[in-house]
Amino acid sequence: MCTANIVVAVRGSHRELAGLLRHIAVQDFAGRIEVIVVDNHRRRRISPSVLVEAGLSGTVVHEPRAGLSRARNTGVGHVTGEFVLFTDPDSRPEPGWASGLVRALTETGAYCAGGRVVPRFVGFSEPPALEPGIAQFFVPPDWPSEPRELRPPFWLVGCNLATRARPRPVFDERLGVRPWRHLSCEDLELTVRAEHAGLGVVVAPDAIVRRAIHAADVRLPRLLARGFWHGVSVARLRRRHPEAVIYDSVRLSDVLGAVPREHWRTVATHLARITGWRLETLRPTQRASAGKDEGVKSR
């Protein structure tokens, strides 16, 4: 019987954790599930009993140094099973999530798999109709009908990601959300590095997670910040992996010409993204702290 470890990094959203654990507790996975909760607050906020109260096995570890990638790497250091699954405290996996990801890995022989991500609107009086250019900052618009190798136009999201435990997955700590910087692309960088190492990456559309989109997330200041830091993240990713396939255009004409004028929020968000990208590319090149493409190890 195989074991799947689920790594959940928690910072500032610890009140959402109980809801996630309830969804993990009803997974239809035939093997053993062990949850690794990483308390990423400066001082401990999560009780060690939280897993027992949810009827789950696992451990709660403390990582006081802020950063999503750093917290996930700390969690990976406690992995004991054959597979590692990643999700977020405010995400809600469907019952077949864990089995869908592990099945995709075992049937294809791939190293990494990512499932379908759909929106879970939180704090809205009714579900909003997000402009496509804004929605793509939260959930990918396209998914295959069956498992397949990762290729454009598809991409994977960190709240619905799985790898084999060996070689050990390590996220680039220059990417991933930090307290006031909404850096991203740590998931994309991991998949790029895995592909460069000759390891398979697949999309598993039947492994579904509902990702939280909070009402505050779609207010203009938050959108502009998200766009800006995403641009910074893409520039950092491109600097490290010049040959990586990146879907985001950084040409103003592509934004101004492709988006209807009434979608001005989309235009503003993508202009912020391009600004972040351009400013980051102007910074002096620093020695990469993330190492070379050796397996999937990166710091």
C-alpha cells in the first residue's frame, strides 16, 4: 500500500485549515495519506492536535522564515511516502483528488502531475463574472479532456500539484508568495526544471481542486499588485531558464490590441505585469541561488 504525503504551507490563512482537512479526510485514496502542515508564522499558531481532531495522520512542523517556497521545502524534508501532493489551506480538493494525481503519476510514469483548478468564490454575495484576462491570474482557462503530457496551452498550479518523492522536489526560494510580495511561478519553475532534467510532467484533469478567490483579491489594488509581482516572477524564471516556454506576452501591443476597452481592469493588471517584468529585467544579474538543473533540486 503506497503512502501519499500532502504538504500544506500555512501563513495568514490558518483559520481555513480545518475546512481543507475535512476535505482531505474524505479522499477516496486507496493507500495511506499523511499530512504535513507547515506553520509558516514567526510564532507557532497551529496546534499539533489539528490533524488528530480531523481524523488524519501526519505532523505539524514550524518554519518561522516567511515564504511559500521555503515552507514547502521544509515540509518536503519530512516526507516519508512515495508521492508528495501540494495544496493550500483555502483550497478544497474533490474526493478523487489524491487518487487522480497518484494514478496519473503511476500510469504515465511521469515525475510530476497537476490537476484541474476551478474557482471557489469566497466573500461574494454571488459568483462574479470575471473578465478572462483577470481570471487567468487565478485559474488556467484550458484543460485537456484526459491525462496528457504538459504542453501549451496548459499550465499547472501550485494548489494542485504532485510529484514523486524521489528525486526530492525543491521549490526555488526566489519565487513563491512572501509576506508583502505576491511572487509566483514557483510551480512553473519546478515543472520547467523537471522537464529540463528529462522527467515527465503531465496534466491530470480528473484531479480537481477548488481554489479560493476572495472578494478582496479582485479589487483593483490587489489585482495590480498581483500583476506586478507576477511580471517580476516571470522575469526571474526567464533569467534562470532562457529556453523555457512562457505564455505571457510582454508587448504592449498585445495587451492594448487584444483586450476590449471596457475591460480596463484587465488592461491595467496586464500593464502592471509588464511593468514588473521590465523593472526586474533592468536589475543587475545576480548569481543564481537556485543552482543548476540537477535532478529537480533547487534552492
